[in-house]
Amino acid sequence: MLSMSVFRPTAFFVLLLSALLLGSCSGYQKLLKSNDVNKKYEAAIKYYNEGDYFKAGTLLEELQPLLKGRPEAEKAQFYFANTNFKQSNYVLSAYYFKSFYETYPNSQYAEEAMFLHAKSLFRDSPEYELDQTNTLSANESIQEFLNRYPESTFRPEVENMSQELQKKLENKAFQGAKLYQQLRYYQSAVVALGNFQQQYPGSVYSEDAAYLKLESQFNLAKESVENKQRERYLEAVAFYQQFIDAYPSSRNLKSAENMYDFAQKELVRLKPTEKTAASASTN
């Protein structure tokens, strides 16, 4: 059982802490109800500098219409946008930062606001499996920032963000093309993988895309009706040549060679006879 000498100091400190918290809350509540714009603004800046972005943001939001036309309006609007960013409200921060630099294009905060607008969109970019509309918007905002501030101190971070978004878009495109192959939609896979190669020629997935395009074309030929097989095997042989020229040491080289050998045998079997060729020319 605890002695009274241990209990009393502990209870005292709990009561003291509760009183301080209540006092703090009551002071903040009074500010919310106050009509004193200057007092609210000073408190909002104080909360902001102390890192209490929730209280600062609540006060600054109330102050937005009240500060119109005053010198403090510019700083208040930028700080308000940043309180949303600091609280990970990226959709809101992107909106308010854009509104800020469009309203104050010559502000001392304009460059940082444009940077944080791009960063908000970057942070709001979803995983690659989801719709990438936000990722494309983030990429556009990054390019706009680099065009406007090519010598910015934020440039290295912005370029890193751009690279991360590019990787995500590449992964999305590659996985989408690969899915056609996995679902055995070989003709669609060949088209999608070819489009991927054209759009992302230097991608980390380039080798896999080239191999999967060959494999998809080979399977398409193999599963086709006989009168389409020859043309499709010839296309597979062409893809094989492209693959080994680009990746002569590929880990998939043996598999590619097996497909090539099989295709060559089928092309011999499917080679038009003189009789068939004569019949075709007559028709």
C-alpha cells in the first residue's frame, strides 16, 4: 500500500498539470471567440513558430477574410497553406499553395509556395497499382517549377521527386503490359510491351519487356490457327534478333534460344510448297 507521503506529491503534480492544460485550452478557446484580429494573428504566428500547426491553422483559417487588404494577409495565407502541409493534408496544402503563388506571384514566399505545391502533389501520389492522375499532375507541377526557377536551391529535391514519380509511372506501365501476358492475351501484350519500350527506352524494365514481348509473340504464334502461324513465327524470330542484339548476356537467353529454335522448325514445316504458292498466285 502506498504511503500518503508518496501519494500526495504525485496527486499534486497531476492536479497542477491538469490546471495548466485547462488554462492553456481556455486561453485558446478565448482566442477563437475573440474579435481582436491583431491578437489572433499574433497568437497564430506564435503557435506556428512553436510547431503547433493545428492551433495556428485554425486561427489562420478564421483570419483569411479578416486580413484582406492588410500587409499581414500575405504571410498569413502562406503560413496557413503550410499548416496543412505540416499536418499531411496534402490535397488542401496543394490547393492553398497554388492559390498563394497565383495571388502573390512576386512574393518572397512565391518560390517556396510553388515548390511546396509540387511537393504536396508528390506526397499525395498513390501507389503504382492505383490511378496515376495525381502522379501526372505532380510531374506537370514539377516541370512548371523547374521552368520558372531553374536555379532554385530546391532544384535537387525537385529532381529527386521527378525521378521517383517517373519510376512509379514506369512500373505502372510495365505491370499493366505484363498483366496482359499473364492473362494470356498475347496479342494485347505484344502491343502494350512494344508501346512501353517506345515510351520508356531507358527503363530498368527494358530487358524484361523485350523478353516478354518475344515470349508473348511466340505463344501467340503457337496458339494461332495454321494459316496465321507462319507470319507470327516470323515476327517472333525478329523479336528474338532484337532481344539478343540488345541483351546478349541476358538471364533469359537460353529460354529465348529455345523459342527461336522451335520457331525455325515450325517455319520449315509451314514453308509454302510450290503447289501452294502457285495456287495462291492464281487466286
